[in-house]
Amino acid sequence: MTESIPVRIFPDRTEASRTLALELAALIRTINESGRPAVLGLATGRTPLPFYGELIRLHREGQLSFAKVITFNLDEYLGLPGNHPESYRAFMRRELFDHVDIPAENLNIPDGMVPPEALEAHCAAYEELIRAAGGIDFQLLGIGRTGHIGFNEPGSPRGSRTRKVELDPITRQDAAPAFGGLENVPEYAISMGCGTILEARRIALLAWGAAKADIVKEALTGPVTDQVSASFLQEHQDATFYLDAEAGSKL
Ligand code: F6R
């Protein structure tokens, strides 16, 4: 293996999620004890589900409070209202926010219904909110089969910021079952840029299953290139991959 990113391979996703959830709970406590809120960057999709399950469990056991946590989600589909079940706003409520003590005013997700003429200002304001919160302490990532982090599809520059992006055909195909057919999958999204993500102080990328093994290998050991935006993580000071045995099977 020649990769420069630390890789932790676990027997299964439950164990990986449990480990990272305990680490994040400790980080939140340390930051809160220093007298400020912890700022988290969050992801959606299938990958974080067991991780959010572990965070909820820790909260229920009294080991983790989100009272002093501010969150920024990576992305949102354009054209979906927040009450659409496949919107990332609805996803986050269902899978995490409704089950923990996070104040509603601390949640930030790009608005998928922003009108075209207001889109640029909305994206700039999102960046400004992240800056005003003091930057992201911990960024959670999944990886798409195109190598995307957030929805930074191939060709997304290293310095890109929050903006409107066009979804790759592979990404839309992967989302088709959840939307009940390709024709229902939005073509565009708003996504934090690679530059936005890389400014997070600590980054954890999760990947499960054999379908991710090739792109995980490419991101870790291939060239740093805008054709695989996860490869930019090779240049980050504190990024770690948390994999199950199958996602790590090609390393
Ligand atoms: C989600 C996101 C995407 C997903 C990626 C993997 O907010 O930004 O980068 O992390 O598409 O999706 P799943 O986890 O469904 O395989």
C-alpha cells in the first residue's frame, strides 16, 4: 500500500460506526469543555446510517449531547422541497435530528428550492455561515462510485466552493431505486465544494461493501486529481478512511 491517508479496516460497518461514534462523542465533549460549540459537517446517503444509529444510541444512553453542536450538511438536491422524503433535509430529520437534542436553529442544509436568481447568493451565504461558526471541526464523508465527496463530480476543482452542480449519470443511476426510477432523480444539486470540505480540521470518510472497493483504492493510492475528488484527501492533514473488510478488500 502506498497511500498517505490513514486507513482503518473493521470486520463490519457496525464496528466501524461504533468506533467513530465514540471518537466523535469525545471530540464534541472536548470542544464543548473548551467553551464553544462543536461544528460538524454531515453527509447523507446509505453509508452514514449505522453511524447515525450509534450517535442516537450514545445520546439515549446519556453519553452524548448535541445541545452545543452546529451542523452543516454537504449537499441538497435542487428542486426538492424540504418535506420531500428524498430531500436531504427530510433524511437528516428522520435519521438523526429528530432523535437527539440538537437545537433547530443550529442545523444548516442548503435550500433545494432556492430560486435560480438567488442561488449564487444562497451558496455564498452558506460559506459565510460556516466561516462565522468558526469553520468545521469534523467533516463526515461518504464516497460515490465516481469518487465524489459531497456532490463534487469528476472535474470539480480542488478550490471549488458551495455551488450548483450537475449530477453524474452514475450518481443518478445509484439514486434511482430510492426515487422509484431514474426519471425522478434530480439532475442538479447544491454542494459544498472540494475547497470547503478540505478546510475542515478533521475528516472521516466511511465506505462499506464491495461496490466501493475499486474507488476507495483509487482515491487512496491513485494520483491526486480532480477526476476523483476524494483523492484530494491525500493532501489533508487529518483525514482517515473507515472501511469495512469488503470496501478495503482491494488495498
Ligand atoms: C451525501 C453525499 C455523497 C454520498 C455518496 C455515497 O451527502 O454527499 O457524497 O456520501 O454519494 O452515497 P451512499 O452512502 O448512498 O453510497
